[in-house]
Amino acid sequence: MPHQQKLSAEMDRCIQDCLECYRVCQANASLHCLELGGEHVAPRHFRLMLDCVEACRSAAAMMLNGSDHAAEHCRMCAKICLACAESCRKLGDMEDCVSACERCAESCERMAAMGGKHPAAAESGEARPAH
């Protein structure tokens, strides 16, 4: 069985926040916005929600992969999440999306400030864990 490095508590929290934001925004886009129609499916808002879904999913994956680009991607993810939160706040009736986006943005900003390194990469000075 391959050796698995333990994630730092901060990285684990960020991954969980990203995955939760991914889940909440995907469900809201598909099951709330599409059903309501109108401004909820306006191209700018709906594309922003889809961007948020993908940014969160890929941020979690990059952190788990030990990617060299995780910190940069987390920084971008935080910006997208804040924009999505604001768009959802303006539409109203999307409080769960707003709070998930704000939590994810906060976690991603912290991770970006820390450099977004996987613990194995940080210990070895490399970008990715050694296998």
C-alpha cells in the first residue's frame, strides 16, 4: 500500500471548503436557478456560478495533487467565489450559496498566502510529493 502524506489542518479545511462550495453551487445552479429562470439564469450570473463550481473543484484537486500551481489557483478561486457570492446575494434566496462561497474564499485566501504547498512538497523543498 503506498505511503500517504497527511495533509495539514489548514489544507484539509481548504479542500473541504472547496468541495462544499462546489457541491452547493452546482446544486443551486442546477436545481434552484434553472428552475426559477429569469435573472437566475441570466448569462453573466449563471456563467459565474459555473466558473465557481469548476474553480472550487479544481482547487481541491490541485491541493490534493501537490500542484506547483495550487496557491495561484487558490488565489483565483477566492476571487471567483467572492464574485459569485456577491451575484447570489444580489439575486436573493441563495444564502447557502453565499455562505459557502464566502467560506471557500476565506480558506483559499489563507492557502494562497501560505503558498498552497502539500506537506510532502514543503518538507522536501519540491513542488510535489515524492513517490
